[in-house]
Amino acid sequence: MTDGAPAIPTRPSPHSDRAATPVVGVVLLVGLTVLLASVAAATVGFESARPEPAPQARLDAELSATDGWPDGQRLRLVHEGGDTLAVAELAVVVAFERTGDRARLSGFPTRRLTDDHRRGADLFDRTFAGVDGALDSTHADGRWTAGETASIRVAQNELDVRPGDRAAVRVVHRPTGAQLLRTEVRAT
């Protein structure tokens, strides 16, 4: 007090909260940085995981019952407009009503069909005349653009296509499962 004795200097209490403020600030900034980095990484991850959209194209099909090699017995597909298609991503599925035979073809472009290209009934010509147009590796660049045709020949010794025979035809974009064509054709 003031009795003339010198004042004893006091030390700050070891429980002082003066140094806590900078520590709390650093912890909050580090936490905020980690949170923002996590949000950014999740956004980038989800963006890359988004599936690609299916191509949009107008296709048509016709089936020829004409006798004779190499023009007869052909399933002809026409790309009428829309996106250019990568034929390696396509599958052609054909089901004949009269016989119940069904086959799925993929692995395009190819020069000729083999067991690796087919699932289901063995209906298609395995010679070099079996595949033509945009699906044929010697006549195409692997891309099917508007105005181009593609054809697959039905082997006459496997299935004799008759005038009036009906077949369900689908062209499937394999990466997305989208059906680019789903139609029924009648052989002429």
C-alpha cells in the first residue's frame, strides 16, 4: 500500500488469456483452409465422375430379302442426321420374328465378323462381304457421320430372309446404354 515500501512488481498470472487469441486464430484459419480444399476436391471429383451424355442421331433401317450375293439378305442402316458416332461404341441387335433368332453384334469397325463380334444366333455372313460401309474397317475411319450407310449381310445358309419377314432392330450406344435406333423392319 502506500506506507513507503517499494511496490513489488507482479508477474502476469500463468493463466492469462492474452496469448490464446493468436493460437485460436491460427487453428480457425487452418480448419477453414482444410474445409475449402475438401470442397474443391469433392467438386472436381464429382465433375469428372459425371457420365458422358449419349450421342443424338437419327438412324433408319431397312431389310432386303433379295436373293443373290453380295447384295441380297442385307440389313442396311442409314445415319440420317445428328452427332457423328464412334462405331467402336455401338452394338447392333437384331431379332427375327419368324424364327425367333436373335443376335448382338459389336466390335466395329471390322473387316469381317467373327465369334468375338457376335453374341446370340450365328446369322450373319462371316466373309469379307458380311460388313460394309461405316462398320467396315477398310472403308471407314471408325466414325459414322450423317449421310453414310452401313450394312450387315444375313448369311442365307443360316436364315433365308423372305419378303414380309419382320425383324426388330436396335442400335445401342454401349458406354451409356442409350438406344439410338429402335425399330421394326419388314423385308422387301
